[in-house]
Amino acid sequence: MMIMKRAYTTVLTAVLLLVPLFSSAQSPLIIINGTVTELTDLKSVNPQDIESIDTEPANEYTVAKYGSRANNGIVCVTLRYDKPAEFLIADTSFGDYISSHVKWSDSDPAARIVVRYTINPDGHITTGEVLESTDARLRRRVLAAMKAAEKQPLWRAAMRSGTPVATERVVQISLPVGKSMESEPYIIIL
């Protein structure tokens, strides 16, 4: 199964890297779960949520079925769900919600943390691994806020054929908001 996920991730990466090289008149038709979409929708797909990726060359069948939009081929992506998970708190993102529950003053240094989490079928989250952390204090505080968020259903789970399914996401939190991280010093050798 891991090899298949890597293959899908590799194909998705290749598609995302190659499609921008073409003008909009040359890019393939993107179909996600049977719906014709834009490239930006494909870029927002988590590779872990991909069940399969199929590519179809431009031929008589694809052009007859989809019209001239399929003149440059088709990329069909099938996701593990029909409807994505939805954060239930209006007018905010999950990252903003967690950030609002972390005490971090404007005088604190800019810091970032990236955490993987799972949205379970019941709408609760399960905190996963920390993928990046630039400050131990921020790490502790964000993980505490996420543990507190695990106790209440904040999500409407993704749906597959009318049944809720678990999905993985990644949240990146940078605090204080609007303060940029200092870059690492480096030496260029010519």
C-alpha cells in the first residue's frame, strides 16, 4: 500500500510540476471525483487522500466525451472521499482556531510548527506527529491546544458513499501573526 501511495504522490507531483509549464490552452483537463475542476483545486489535494490517478491521452473518445477541453489529455483523480471534511466553526480556519488558543505575545520570537492530524469519522481530531518545530515553547503550547481540541467535535467528517471516513491533514501555525521568521545564516561559495 505504501508503494501505491508513493506512486500516486509521484504522479501528482509530476502533474503539478508539468502543468504550469503549459499555457492554459495546453494544459490537460483536470477531473477530481468526476467533476471538472481547475488546477488550483488539484494543488489543494492532500496526496494521502488520493485513491487513484489515471491519465488519458487526447484521443477521439476523450474529445467526444469532454469536448475540446480534452484536446491535451485528461488527468482523473479519485479521492478516498466524495465530500471533504469541513471545519464547523464559521469564518475561521483550523489553524487560526488553534492559534487563538495559544498564548504567544508580539514580543516573543517568530516561530513555526507543522503538525499532522487526523479528522476521525465522528468529527473529533487525533493529533499526529510534529513535522517541523522551530521553538520548543510553541511546540508545547500548540500541542496542548490541539489536545484540548480533541475533546470536542470541530469537524464534519469527509464522506465516502454516504459514510463518514477518516482523513489526514497538516496544519502550519506561525506566531506571532504577521511577524516573519529570521532566516538562517548561510555562506555562498563561488
